Amino acid sequence: MLREDRKRNTKERIVRTAIQLFKEKGYANVTVEEITRLCGIAKGTFFNYFPKKENVLLHVGNSYTELLSGIVHKPREGNLRDRVMAIFRDFLSLYLKHADILRLVLIESIQSATGSADEPTNLAVFQEAIRDLLEEAKNEGALRSRFDSGVCASVLVAIFYQTLISGSASADEAAMAAILQEQFDAAWEGISDE
């Protein structure tokens, strides 16, 4: 057990140090050597935990999986459209609270989205959760759409991430929420046969 604790502590120290450096110097300006030097570990130790520097960001993104699942499955009032939009607003708020690091995680997640099918990214998990919500609503008669639920989820999630990417520089939550709402409404009209 002691060995496992040491391994977990080393991994956490690598992640904390890397995030600190990414915030201070910018992701592109940080090297594995700097991370390992500040951690007081050998470079090989870093690679025992992460094959590349980019995997630190993916690890951070994956650490949000439980929190994201909680947001998606939180009981919500209102019609389906309002419930899905509330999920997006909650995600937007979370993103903006941690924008300095989550912006980097988002970029790396998008770049790795075509990666290994063995380990789904948060993007894929989020899209699948929205697909499940839409499919359940279709089965209950709460959503009428001629489109596949997976296609609809893909469009809605793409709008969400496009809003994050295009609005990240300003990080004004009210403005980003308004843009997201307008784009969401336009897409929803195309998705729903109601």
C-alpha cells in the first residue's frame, strides 16, 4: 500500500507542478525537463506516468469526468430544451472558473479526439451523455425529431465547444451564455420537429 501511495503522490506532484508551470509560462514554453527538475524526479520517472507532456492535460481533463457526469445527471426542471441548455450553462460556468487550465485541456482534448478508441475523451463522454438524454426523451415522446440522437448530440456539443473556443479570450460569462443560447436555439429549431 505504501508503494501505491508513493506512486499516486508522485503523479499528483507531477500534475500540480506541470499545471503551475503551464499557467506561469504558457504550455508551449514548458519542457518535461523543467517539470521534472521542479518535482525533484528523474525524467524517466515522468515518462513512467505520462508518455508525453500533452498527456498531463488529458489526465486533468479526465479528472473532471465524475464532476461532468454529475452535471449531466443532475435532476432538472422544465422541458427537454431548457434542461439541455441548463447543462450547457453549468458546463460553461465550470469552464470559466478554471479557464486558464481548462482552455489548454480543451485544446489538447480536441487534438486527441481522433486518438485511441480504448479511452474515450471527455468530449466523447459529454457527447454520449447528451445523446443518451435525447434518446431517452425520444423514447418517452418528449422529443420528436427526424434526426438520429447521436447526430443531434454532435451538433449541440459542437456548438458548445465552438462557443468556448471563440469566446475564451473574453471569458465574459454573460456574453458567452448569450451567444451559446442563440446558437443553441437555432440548432434546436432544426433538430426538433415541434
